[in-house]
Amino acid sequence: MSDVGELLFSTGTTELFGELVRGKGTVLALHAHPDDEVFATGAATAFLARQGCRVVLRVATKGEAAEPGAATVREARRRRSRRFNQACRAIGLADWDQIAPGRWIDTGGTPAEDSLSSASVDDLADAIAPHVNNLAPKAIPTVGSDGLTGHPDHILMHQAVTRAVGGTLPVYGASLGADDVTAGHQQLAAVLPGTRVGSDRMTGSARTDLLTLHAPPSAGAARRDALSCYGPGLGGLPLADLVRIYPARGDSLLLRAVLDAIGSSTERYEPLPNA
């Protein structure tokens, strides 16, 4: 790793992803829905890809619930797949696909037949395990124990990943501090006074031992470009302009505001076993 890489990825005595950059191995990112790969781990994976690592992504659903304007589930999948493909290219991923194509759908966290929200930890872990075995990654970025936003599908993904890996590989769980979420709300209050944005479940972690990753600006720029694949200006427009054209007032907008507050090259990670 270069001196710059050592500096950017050093957090006290803990070096995040350092061995990966030196060894240039395979990294397997695991997430519940398309766009989680950007909001949760986009800076790290963009940087690792640009350093020569082979970064592979697997998601559990096609993100159907994120396309409410689609007339049919098939149309929702088509729209989301297009955005997903563009975002993965923007980050610089080598390969991306579903964990178990056609098995689970995204229902926005509402349990229903064939929904990811109705899956068991064991079922999802069993579906993840072959990807871990076949790809032999050196590390797995995913979401932390609170699912980054508190979304039940994200929490399920964290639990399934840790069960599938069983402590044999480094797992990096993306999280946010409570102060980060508060800072995001403050950003939004300045442009949407009196409007509540985000779900009540997105509160940030109370942990005081989160590790901070400061990736290079180029990784943050790639992350912003990838975000804009999911919505016009979602990554690039100033927040005051974005809220005029972006109708959603959920966690995606709050996460974007958090990026403005802490920097799009910054990510927080839980110190998980073997990481």
C-alpha cells in the first residue's frame, strides 16, 4: 500500500482494509437491496476496486419496493435493474448479481409471501454460503448489527452474513453514529424546515468504538456518481436543489444528508470479529 493509502486507512491502531489493499484479493460485498451497496459501503468498495482488488457484489432482492411508480413487479424489476447496473459500474465493481435469483422480493420490510422480510436467518445464510465458498473472498463488507438504518431486511442480512461466515473471514459492518444521523437531520432542517425526513428506526449507533474510514476523494466522487444512478441528482445536486425534485422523504434522503454532513468518502464500521 502507498503511504497515502496507509494514512487514509489508518484509524489509531486499527487499519481498515489494509491487508486487502496489499494483497489485492477478492472482496465480496453482501447487501439486501440495490442501492445499499452505495449508501453503506460505496466509498470502501470504490477505493478497493481502484487499488486493484476484485470487488464482487451479491444482493438478496431486486429492490422492487424502491420503484413505487412501476405498474407491475416486472416493470419495477426492470427499472431497478437498470439503475443497479449503472451504479455498480460507477463504483467499479467487477461482478454483481443476486444471492439467489428469483427467491426473495423486496416488500419494503413488510412480511409477505416470498419477501426477504419473511426469510429466516438460516435460509439466507445457506444461500450466502456457496458464494463465500466459491469466491473465496479475503473480506466481506456488509451492514452492521443495526442494519445501518434499522431496516429489518438489513438487520437480517447482517445476521445471515455473520452466521454464514462463522468467524472464518473478516466481516466489516457499516454503521453510523447517532451524531451522524443528528447531523443529517440538521442539514435537512435547513432546507426542509418543519418536515420530518427518514424513518424513526434510523437513529444511528450508540456505540463509541465505531471505526472511521476516510477514503480518497475519488472514491467519494464515485459513490456520488453511483447514487445519481438511483435518482436524478441524488448524489450530485446540492441538497437544497435536490429536495425540490426528489419526492421521497425517507431514509434515502436522510442518508444523502448524512453524506453531506460527514463527507461522501467517510464510512463508519463496527469492529466485528476477525475484522
